[in-house]
Amino acid sequence: MRLDPSSSLEDVKTGKFVSVIGEQYTFFSLITDLELQVTHPDILLFPPSDQEKLLTDILKKKDMYAKVSLRPMLMLDKNKRHMPVKTIPSHFATVYEATAKDVAEIFGDESERKYFNIGFPLDMKTPVCLDLDAFTERSNGIFGKTGTGKTFITRLILAGLVKSEKAVNLIFDMHSEYGFQARKEGGGQTFVKGLKTLFPNKVAIFSLDPDSTRRRGCAPDFEVLLSYQDIRVEDVMPLQDELNLHPTALEAAYLIASKYKNNWLSVLLAQEGTIKEFAAEVGAHAESVGALYRKLKRLEKFSFLQNTKGALSVIDRMIEYLDKGIHVVLEFGNQTSMLCYLLVANIISRRIHEAYVAKTEKYLASQNKADEPRKLMITIEEAHKFLNPQAARQTIFGIIAREMRKYYVSLLVVDQRPSSIDEEIISQIGTKIVALLNDEKDIQAVLTGVSNSSGLRSILATLDSKKQVLLMGHAVPMPVVVQTREYDDEFYKAMMPVINAQDVRKAIDEIF
């Protein structure tokens, strides 16, 4: 696009949303680059002085201009049907700033329950909405370097999912930022409301550190206690880096598990002083068993792990809550080590995934709508620890990401290093919400599988450091840069349930 001389170049920004009116189609486009141009290089060698106003005006009309690079992302025909871009407009087509009507036409309106307002296009106050039906169909990712507000954006989207009831959520809350309340960055209010505060009857808090939860002014719904008998070798495999485990030690673990089944860990940790005899008994190398024993001995420091049977009822209770549509936030409190987070997330997700596989198979057999499982979305932070190339082939999260929600379970991965996530996994992510990234490898990773990614690359490099993201993928019809909406009193009010007279009468009837 050649910018009209009467338009201010400084009002035109990369990531801005414009429409090009062609003869048959309207092309919705993103501005991806800006460039100053002259018709002859001598103009730059001998520029007009400040006093030569007339010369400057004459040059601006014809010989000096701005070239704006546009990336058409979507076409609309005369019947307002959305179409992928398969042609381009002709010469001298007119380009307009997108209007509120254009944005609503493309991204939907929040008056429909399936749409959730996530923010506004640059220099506009018209909501851009996520299609939550599409969002919950696949696994999704929120990426950005540390300090760009990933947690803020995640909390925003989770609140939308809770209100819409499009999916039930299991949130592994490593830093206790989603449940009751969290510190707010910047000035103004010190704290913001968590999901439990916004939706007290729709969210349950399970805590690994109930004392920490109570100190922050919130009583947990359940204290989480896990059993040694619930830990399988598959749950230990992702801990190789954290525990510095050699592959031969894991082979020894499989040999122990083949003999002692679910009791393998409790039997191993009881072998103090008898490692050689125990290794001979299971047919493993003594040094490998010794190394495995020493590394896994660290698990005894976790107060929530008990060497007793019957501690699995907490996971069963989680599954009951999820079946009822109650969202579960698992707080780690002061148990913030990566070892703890990896272990607990693997144990619980594997059990819940097994339950959902059984539910799905039951539904496929009966074809009874009442047996259909609710969609479940599992939120994990530090996702590259679960989904790096080595772990992705072994952990339950790699399996879930590749299944494309075949068993009604998907992931919401939150990470600052997408380049560390397995390429196959990141290519399966349906919707990507990307804040500022500086590392070239990370930018390349989030653009994996995205068509025409060269223009988006320059947009990513120019995002603000806070609350500005590039939306792209399955839940939005075209990539767009948005300023995320504020998480404030106005948002809290929007999340309040709409109560009508019929609901009030129903509630009164239930009471009396």
C-alpha cells in the first residue's frame, strides 16, 4: 500500500488491522512492515531544508512516500462468507482502517455464548473474541518471555471458560496465582481476584500445602495426599533431568516394577543397606539400583507423599468434581520445586486421562448422550519440562497433546521457552496466544506450522512488553494483534452470572 500524503505515517503501526475493498471481495489484512521510499535517490542526497516548505510539500505529493506491507489474512465475498485468501486485490484498490462492524463480522460478538472477549485491536475499542467452541477442541498454548503477563492472560481465558462452561478445567497452579487471589503487577490495586473468588460455587481448591493456603486467607476444599503406590515408572521418567537419573537406573526401575507392581517404590525405598541383595533378586545391576535408590530417596521429603494404601481418594474426588462441571485448582503452596510440580502433575494427569479413556469408550459403546464426558482442559506451566523432545514421547502430556482431544482431554500450555517444546507437539497446538519473544529460536518455534509466517515474525518483534499479544490459530479466523482487556472491577462484573426471573423461581422452589 502507498500511504496517502495526507495520512500521518506515525498513526500507522505494524499489527494494525485494515480492510482492502476489491471488486468482488473484501480482504482483511494485517500491516506487517513500514518503509520510506523515494522516486529518485538524489532526493535523499540533497534533502530540502526546514525553510523550503514549498519544495517539501511538492516532494511529499509525488516523490517521497511510505510503503506499507499488508498481509491479507481473510477474504469475505458479497454474501459475507469467510474464505481463505486465494487471490489479491487489483491496483488502486482502496484501503480502510477496519471498523467495529468489520471486527464483529470476523471475530464474532460476545452476545453469543461461545464467544469470549479477550481484548481490542490496536488503536480500537472493539472487542476481539475467541471462539470457545473451537478453543476447547484442541490443545492450546500461551507463550511469552518472563514478565510479559502470561499468567494474567491465562487467568483471563480460564475465567472465560469457567463462565461459559464450554470445558471443565484442571489447573496445576505452581505459584498459587489462579485460585484465591494473586498479586497485581504495576500500580493501583495490590491484589486481583482469583477464580475461586470470582466463581465460589464453580471452583474447588485442592492444596498440597494447606497451611500456606490458609495463611493467604483461603480454606482449601481438600488437602492432597498421594500414595507411593500411585507412582509408576512412567511418572519418574520425566524427572531424569531434575534427579540426574541415568537411563540404566530407569531400566532397573522397570525390573523392580515388573516384580513388585504398584509397590515398587515403597519396596525400593525400604532397601537401606541391602541394595546388592535386592539388585540380584530383581536381576538388575547393583550400581544402577543404588543410584535409583539414592535419587528417589529425595521424594521422602515431600509431606504429601505417604507410604500407605488408600490415599488415592483425593484423585477420585477430583474426578468426581470434574464430572460435575466443577473446576479444580491444585495449589502447590510452598512446594514449588520443579521436581514436585513434575511428579504431581504426571501422577494426577495420568490417572484422570485413564478415567477419561474409560468414559469415552463407554460413551462410544452406548452412544447415550448422558454418557458423553465433559471436555476437560488441563493447564500446565513450565510446559517445556513436560513436552521437551525426550519427555514428550514418555509423559502423559505428550500423549494428550498428540491425541487431538480424542478422549475429550486437551492441554493449555503456558511457557516462556517454546523452542524447548517438541516440534511435533507444538505443531499440534490449535490456538497460540503469543506475547513478546526476543529469542529467534522461540519466535521460529511458535510460528511452526503457520502459513505465511514471515510477516508475523516482524509483528512479534514489535509487540509491547506487557498485555499485548498476537492471536493465531484454530479459535480465531485470522491472526490479529490485541491489547488484552483489563482484569479489573469491570471484568469482575462481566463475569457475574446473568440471573433471570425463571432462575430465581427455580432456586426458590428447590429451597422450599
